[in-house]
Amino acid sequence: MNAKVVKQVLEKHQPQLDKEYQNKLQIAKYTNLSDIEKSNFIQSSGFDQQNICFLFDGNIQHEFDHNKIEYHIINRLDNKIDQNTYTIVYIVAQKDGQAQLSRFRKMLKQLPSKYYTQLIQFYLYQASLMIKTGLWLNTSKRGQLWYKKTKYIDEVEDLLKIPNFQASWINFVPQSNQFIEQQEPNQLIKQQEGPFGSNLTDQKLNQFGIPIILDCLLSYFVTNADRFLKPNIFRKQGSINEEEQLYTLLNNENYECLNVVEDARIVCSMIKRFFTSLPDPLIPQDLLKFICNQIVQITPQTEIALLEEVFGKLPGFNRVLLTVMVSFLQCVGNYSEFNHMNMNNLAIVFAPCFMRAQTNDISSLEQIGQSVKFLKILFDNFDKMFPNVTFKLFLQQKQTQSCSSTSSNSSTGTETISKNKILSSSEDEIVSEFQQKQQ
């Protein structure tokens, strides 16, 4: 399709589209779109003077009607793309993905030609074979125009190569585990308790279904990889007083306090505390019993099969978090020459964090030993199961975003992640005291 044909296709319906668009612009300005804005259906993932990258979450799209989505797109993109080119990264919905994508593309085709001419690339993330085939068979000329700028992205490494796409490191989670089932409406209500001690389903999430607090705690190491070198991290404890002060601040969602923490051991304690304070363990009790029954007869040839079966039985949320944590702990183990924490040591430390033996059971000691053995097997075979997942890839992005920026920009879970709450007077005193001790 040459430039002349492209121009003809764009201009064919342009007058009518322009007229309708002006009406939509006016309506969009006065329409209450607070619900869709809070959902963060659209994320501005990075920008410079030439190009803006927008991330559209198709998993959220089905929650809103056609008009609201169109008005929201107009509000977010209209002024920005007048002077800039732009890129779209569209996360294909795990449920009813083909219908949701069709609705989204139809919406874009009803917008003026500037939305096409200013578009550099339309990336489809995790598109199924059926979706790819349907787009390829599209015979409409306007549909073919958009298809020419469509590119499929299936691997995380390719996603991170998109210009100006500043993604959260949680992108490294396997995509089959990435999207969490919709929470019930009562889970959208702000919980009175903080993230410590709350159920996984009550946690505030970022756009990839990871609790914000865990994202911030792990990202603490991203801003300075030398923190992995701290001797005996995760095994030796830091200052108890400073731990309690940090716990209080984090439990009130004041994640910016991590910017002044110098002792990595304190952050390590918070990571362990997050998992040990969960009402239900990351690996449920019934699944631990299954593991214990199977592991007594495990052989090197059956290790992968056991791991696959365990991951298949895990709830989606738990599966994601376990994958995230193992990839992170492998990075910790890579520095064992300096921090003295090899994978065996890490298995001993984290087995009680992820799994809980029944204390009133006479076989509890045996369960603890078997849970450690299971974690060692998972560490040994993780690269075979998830060859494209590594925490080091995120380090290579050389991102220096502060944790507070991460919590405000990357948060698009089932509810909008509000900016850190204003500290009360008592919390102000804790922050001041904590900063002085870190200096």
C-alpha cells in the first residue's frame, strides 16, 4: 500500500470523522470519567520530545462502556499527539481478548487521521494465534492501514526494548501467570489495616498484579545493586528499633522512607516479614501436604514434573509472587561470594516464609525439612522452567526511579494506588528520627 493509497484511505471519511470528533471532544471535557481514570486503563509509560509511549490494559477495558473508553482516550491523547509521535502498547486481555481488542481497534479507527499518522507502532502484547490470524485476514483498507503498524510482542525482553517504555521490573513475571482474577467489589474498599498482615487479595496492586509494598521493597535493591553485597543479608538482623520504625512507616504506605535506608538487612527483614505476616502462607497448607507426600519419592528425573504440578495447583496470585521471589533470590545467590548467602542458605531462610508446617503436628519438623528440600529443588530448576525470567534484566535497564515514583506511576491494580498519605504529626517524628539514624 503506497503513500497515495494511504492518503486516499485516510481522507475518504475524514470530513465526517473530524466533525464527529469535535463533538466528542466537547462531550469528553464535561463527562465524569473519574472511575475509568482511577482504573489507570491508560498509562503514560515514558516520553521525550519526540515520542510518547502509552500502555493500555485490555484486562481492565471490559469494565467500561464504549463511550467512556473513547472519551478517556481522547482526553489523554488529543493534546499530546498534536506535537508528538506516539506508540501504543496494548496488553491483550486474558479473558475475551479477541472481542476486547476488536472493540479497541474499532474505536481507534473512528478517530481522525492524526491518530494514525502520528502513530509509530502499535504493539500487541501476548496476542493469541486466533487474534493474529484475524488481523491478518482483515480486508478493510482502513484495517490494513493499522495492521501495517502492528507488531507482536511475546517476550518480556522485547517489550523492554520498545523506545521510552519504562516498565516496572515485575514485567519479568511469566505472562501466563501475570494477570490476577478480578477481585470482588468489597475488596476495592480501602482496608483499615496496612499491607503487613493483610490477605493477598486485599493488597494494593500495581498493573502487573504485584503488591505495591513488595514492588518497593525489591526495587530498593534495583536503585543500588551493591546492596546485594551486604554480608549475611536475610540471615542477620539489623537494628530492631530501626526495623520497627520502618515497619510503621511502610504499614502506613509511606514508601518514600526507603530512599534513606542504608542498612539492607532492615529491608530484608521487611521482605520476610511481609510473607510471614500473611494470614495464609504463600504456598497453602494443603499444597504443602501434597509436596511432602511427593517429595519423599522424588528423583532428578521427576523434579520438573513435580514443580509443574505444584505451580499448576497454586492460585494465580500466589504463583506470580512465588515466581517473582525466586527470580529475586537467585540474584541474591549470585553474589554469595560476598554476601555468604548461597541458594541452600536462602532455601533454609525462606522455606518458613513461604510454607508453614502445622505446629501441633508431630511431623512438623519433617515438614520443615521437606519444605526446605522443595525450595532447593525449585531454585535448581527455575531457569529450566522460566528461562526468560531474571531479576538481572531489570538491573540492566539502569532505572533509578525512586520507590515513591514507582508507587505513583506504575500502580494500576484493581484500584488506583493513591499517592503516599500525608504523615500525621507522630509519623513525622518517626521519619525525622529515622533519617537522622541513617545519616
